[in-house]
Amino acid sequence: MTDTQRRGRRIMMTPEERDAYLSEQRTCRVATLGPDGAPHIGALWFVWDGGSLWLYSITRSLRWSQLRKDPRIAVVVDDGEGYVELRGVELTGRAEFVGEAPRTGEPCPELVEPERLFPVKYFGITEMPHDGRHAWLRLTPEKITSWDFRKLAGLT
């Protein structure tokens, strides 16, 4: 095992640390691909249910149209300013469209949990508001990479 591999394992978040981190963070950066292979990156709000990242996206966005043509997606959630404060999670896989688009609140069993978590996290309310412009994307990651450089400094 190389020194880089050992360091990678030392800074990797445990599943419990990762779940807590993704539950507390508010903004992610979402990368999608255009027809020519060029990446597009934008910020988005999300919730994590312990197995999938749920993205609440405007349905008339470039992101939405690109994912309709190519569902491959990468998402980064990170924070920290100084080197020993850096931490984050990268999730990659394929986006799935869940529920009606745009979302109007029609019953959808798959959306019960994200629509319970989202309004509390972002608006401090328990009822999911529907604005007729957004809909849900689910990323059940094929790969997850995490890092917490605070571990190198003994800060955790």
C-alpha cells in the first residue's frame, strides 16, 4: 500500500460521519454532461436519506435537460477554508427522475422521506411547498468518496 493510499484511508469518513455530514450540509455542486461531453456545474439544495441523495431541481434548467439525455451525474458536498479544515463527499452515478415534473404534490410513496426532510432543513416547516417549477432527482450513488482533513491534524 502506498503512502497516498494510507493517507486516503486515514482521512476517509466513516459511514456514520458521512451520513451526519450530508445531513447537516445545505448546498452541493452538481455536475452534468452536455451532448458534446462538456461539463456543466451548478449549486443545488439537497437532502440525504442514508442511501440516496435527493436533489430538488428546476425542471426548466440546463441540468434537467442534460440529465434527460445523459443521466450520469457527479455531486460534491464540501466545506472548510484552511487545509486542515477541508472535508467533503463526492457521489457519482445516474440520476433518476422521481414523481411528476414539475412537482405538484401528487401522492408518491418514494417521495415521502425527502419531502419530510427538505422543508424542515431549508424552511423550518413540516409541509413541503410545491411551486410548480421544481421536481425531484434521486442519486443512489454507484461510488462515494469522502475526506476529512481534520483527522490528519487530530481535530476530530
